[in-house]
Amino acid sequence: MNEKLTKKQKQIIDFISEFTRENNYSPSYREIMAGLGLSSVSAVAEHVENLVEKGALRKTPGAARSLEVIDLSYPETTELFNRKIANSESEDEIKTLLKAAKILGLNLD
């Protein structure tokens, strides 16, 4: 995913993740609306659709409570990059790895 999430989209992702972890099912659009103080269910639906298009969320059409947050941090790839950078002896190699990580949207912090 090359597109960054907006602040509101990040809040929605965090809310869905937390709600799902606590309840073992995903929230309804109304629960997201109430939890984040959004103005309408249609505003939630629009944000959800944008997040699905960005690949940050998955949902099953026609199924209630089917929102699933997709892990966009790529933990295995991030770990590999961090290890390679830590073990690199060449400044040019480190620069190349950092540039590649940026292109891939990896957060190496």
C-alpha cells in the first residue's frame, strides 16, 4: 500500500482493532459512529469503503460485522530490513536499503 492513512482513517482502524480484540467480533457502523463521535453512518461507510480500497480493511459483502483489519506493517519484511541494515558494513548498502524501505512504505523505526 503506497497511500498513507488519514488521521480519521487511522482512528477508525484503531477503533475496529480494539473493539474486535475486546469482543471477538467487529463493530457495526453505528458502533464505530458512536465510538468515534462521527456525524452519520454514511460517513462511517464512506471511510470504510476508502479503507477497503486502500487495502487496510477487508469486509465480506452482505455479511454483518465482517470488518477485518489488514496488517500493513509487514512485520517479517520490516524485521528483515532492520537486520540487514544492522549487519551492513557499507554506507551505500544502507542507503539503498533505506531507500527501498521507503518505496515499500515500511516503517523501520
